[in-house]
Amino acid sequence: MSRYDLTDSEWRVISLLLPNMPRGVPRVDDRRVLNGILWVLRSGAPWRDLPERYGPRTTCYNRFVRWRRAGVWDRLMDAIIAAYDGDIQMIDSTSIRAHQQAATAKRGGRDHCLGRSRGGLTTKIHGLVDRQGLPPRLSLSAGQAHDAPAVLTLLDRLDPRTIVLADKAYDGDVIRDLMEAYGAVPNIPAKSNRKWKPCFSKSLYSERNQVERFFRKLKHFRRIATRYQKLADNFLVVVKLASCRLWLRAYESTA
């Protein structure tokens, strides 16, 4: 058993959330395939280097892509975070260097969330996390994009009375107004050119390092530390699967 494999408690949760196939040809063992997918994501190795104990690499890769298209991975994350209830949340982003093979996808009018920045070809991961550093919402943008517009998609499910922590990059009227429209309270330091200084708590703001810790944990997965996926959809699934693993480990530690 590899140290990257699912534990028995993790598998008990995930097994209940995977698609059922009561009829037709029995599917290749789900746990073995999922362990193979996680091995690639954690180790950063090419799919062709997948160890034989996980079965054919084509089976693991095709399952990864097919379930992404069917929305299985999205539903898996939604189910895992269903019991989430956070009174403090924080937003931030991190830049991921893209490998040269990630830039070879055909455009076809699709946004692959790749852009040029000082670090070269990069992608940004935007995360909304709670005070434990666990993410209920994630999104991607091109590396050169400003944080503020991209993060608006993360704020459309805020609960009333939630306190949202963010740095000065998010100090804009549009973002503040959106948070307040949901009944949330922005705790964001004001930019120096802002004439009206809103209320701001330094003691609450000190908890914002949880989002930075979350990004560091994500980058333990080498397929996230460097982007190899050509399609943004596939890369976002990698980020979500890694996040699901963090959620499951948090549940396991508190059980």
C-alpha cells in the first residue's frame, strides 16, 4: 500500500458518493483506480509511469477525464463539504508555474486559464477557505489576471453574518458591496488612496494566514505545484481532488 493511497476511513466516505452501476459490465475496482489517480497527482509523475499495482494507466486516466465530464468530481466535493458551516472565511490566490506541455492545447475558443506574468506562463488558483484552512470554493484564472474580478465567482454563496478576510488587493467597492449584499462583513485593510476608511480588525485579520497554509498544503501535490494539464477543467479537478483529500483528513482527525 502506497502512502498516497486512501485510508479505510477515507474510502468509506468516498465509496458512498461514487456513481452506482447496478446493470451492465462491472466497473474496474473504484478504490484501485482512485488510488492510481491520487498517486499521479501527489507524485507528479507522468501517467505512463503509473505503477502496475493500480492497473492500466489508460483506465485511470480515462476514468479521471470521463468522470470530470460527467461532473462526478464536482459532486464529490459538494457532498464532502455539505456539512460546512464557517463563520469566518478568507480569500486569496496563488500563482502556479505551467509546464511547457500545458501550453500545447488547442484553443478552439476555450479559456485554458494560462497567461504571461513575471514568473512566465502561469495559472492562478483562487480559494475561499475557512478558519481551518479548508476550501468550500475554488476557481482558476490566467496568471496575469487581477485577483479582484476572478474572485467574484467565489462570493456568490456567502452566508449572512460571515466575516470575510482579504488583503488590500480586494479592497474595491464592488467586492465590498457584494459581500454586504449577502449580509457578510468584509474585514479588508483599506488602500492608502481610499478617502473613507471602513472598520477593520487587526486581530481578526491575523487569522488570514490559514489561506496561505492551505495553498502550501495544495502544493504538496506535485501536479499542482507545477501545472502539467493542458485543459483548465482538468487542472481544476486536480485542485478539487487535492482539496477533498484535505477535507477528509480533517474529518478523520476529528472523528
